[in-house]
Amino acid sequence: MDVVIGGGVGGLLAAARLAALGRRVLLFEKRRWLGGRFTNIVQDGFTLSTGALHMLPHGSRGPTAAMLEKLKIPVVIIDSDPHATIFLDGRMYTEREFRRLLSLRARFSLFWKWISLRRSVPDMSYREFIEGVGSDLLTSFTDAFSRFTFSVSSEDLPLWEALMATAYTRFYGGPGIVKGGCKSVIDGLSRYILEHNGRICTDSPVDEILLTSEGSVEGVSVNGEVIRCSALISDIGPRETLALIADRSLSPVREFEESVKGIRPVFGIKISFSSDRSLIGHSGVMFTPECRRVGGVVEVTAADPSLAPTGMHLYMSHQHLPRGDLTPQGVRQEIDLGLEDLGMVFQSFTEDDVLLVQTYIDEPVNRALQGSDLDPITPIKGLYLAGDGVKDGIEVEGIARSVETVIESIVSG
């Protein structure tokens, strides 16, 4: 028996992959519904999302799509074209047009800085690297990209992680919108698990992870019942997983505990709003470097009009939430700054257009800042991690890549 704790996209991907191998899988989810921050919310006829923007960062060619295809789960992904635009001075620019806005000196400097990276990647932030180019415009874009993609300022994003994101995008391609929204993926995965003799128990929090005296996984306790397992995958976060282990004196547990201390969550705000006309005209990301908080906006109905009532358009913006003041008053101020940004970008925008404002603090955007993710294979024998604390790449794509690493480790024994 294999046990999965948590029915987010990471847990469901892992459970489906195990079920595909003919293994007996039992998944426990503490909520009454599946999907975590990757499912749908219906509001006023609009299909919103609990977290993700109905978007896969690498569209139909990325790791998530590849895993769904391998499982033959019928999910339609509509690739964005263009992948992105940049909003400046009241108009949108393509990436090529944006590069032409940079001075010849800045372009020359950037070219030689990229060439230098072939020798070695310096230990610095993305902001430090870009500031060396000497272009305020490029620095502003870099920060917008980081705020939207990773929910951090570019000064908190390691250069290496930014380079990996660029490399993955070149290899896999740009974003795509899931037809029917995030829930299409969640429904497909849960249906696959059940059809392949797996079990899913919602409204079933795990009380404790049980270990042997040597510090390897023995099973879990749920509502007083002990379920033994050979492999245990946790999708609830590294810290939350550690909290389920009672005996911290065992050497593998102490090693795991030490690694957990190094992770740092990142927070964010998503504003979903509507319009009776198309404001962007494509389903890629529109980056907003002139904004103080919002990093980018997506018009999801440019790919799938069914996500909004007939004749209406659905938009989602994302901004990172600085760690400084997380009081209700501080968060309210950040929301107001985001609303001001949207009013600056879209002249017709008013707060009456807002459908939902979601803050990600107790349930952060990512449980580990990009670059501080843990290894999904823990020091505790038989215990593996899935989810946004161990991602190998951008958001759900990194989660899928890490799940594949876990499955390979379990299979190889």
C-alpha cells in the first residue's frame, strides 16, 4: 500500500502515477474537496480559481501536460500566442519590440553579460545581475517578471533560478490555458485514480506519521486507525509534514528537521476582475513593469470564453506580498496598491469590476521561495515530498518534475 497525504495537484499527480504502475494507492485529503490551490471557484457566473490562474507555465509541451498525456487523461491546453507582452506608456509591446526600446549600449552590455554566464554563474540576485546592464527600463521589467512568475522581488530571486526558468521556457515553450480551468486537471486525475483501483478519502486529516525505531516510515494514523504503507508521499508542505512526526529524537528526523529550517514561504495577492470588452486581446501574460505591485495580468477568456458569462471577459492579476507587514491593515494597503495599479493600466477599470481578491499567507503562493526548495526524497526512508516546497521549475511544472523524481525513486527501490 502506498499512501498520499494531501489532494493538491502534487498529491494527485503522484497518486495517479503510482496507480498507473498497478500499485495500491490511498490518498487522504483534510478538506471536503480536492485540488488545493489548483481548482475552480464559481462566482457570479465566472469560473475563478483557488490559486493558479488556470494557466500551465509551459502549456501543452510542459512537464504537467506530458504527465497527463502519459496517463491518457483528456485535458485540453490552449497555448498562448504570444507568450507575453509588456505594457508601457499606455500600449503593449511584444518582447521583440521591447528589446528595441533598450538603448544600444544596454543591449550590448546585456549581450556580454549573457556571454559571461557561459563560464560561470555568479552568486547574486537577478536584480544585481540586471542592474549591471545600466537600464532602468530593463530592471523594472525584471522585477515585474519576478513578481508575477515567482511572487518575489527580483532582489530576492537567485540569478541561477531566473536562468533556469529562462532555459525551461526555451526548451518547453510558453504558457497555455487549461480549457475549463484548473478543475479539469483535478477531475481528470481523481477520476483516473479511482478507475485504477485507488482510493480517495476527503474530509480525512492525517493525525500522525508513524515511524519504526530505526526512523523509516511505518504508516499513518487517521481517525485512530493505523494504515501501514511501504511508501508515503506528502503534499501538505515540508513543515506541515514534519509536524505530523511525533518522535523528533530519531537521527533521520533530526536531519529532515534541519533541512526544513532553511525554507522560506512566499506570499501573494490575486485580483480577479471582469470587463465587457477585451482589454488585452491574448491569453499570454501581460507584464506591467510600471506598476508598483502588480507584476502581470492574464486575460484567461482570450483562450477559453466559457470561463465567463457570454459577452464578458475574465482577468487575473498577481502581485507579490512583501514579508514586512502582514497585519490585516498592511495587507489591505497592499491590496489598495494593486487596485491602483490596475486603474493605471486599464483606464476603464473600477473597483466595481472586481470579482474576488485572494490573499495567500496562511496558504502561501509557494511554501519555499524559488531556490530554497527541498529535495523531494527525504532522509526518512519511505517518506517523499510533493508540492510547491520541492518544485523543480516554475509552479505546477516544477511540481510535476519533482513528482517524476519521486516515482523513479520509489520504483527503483
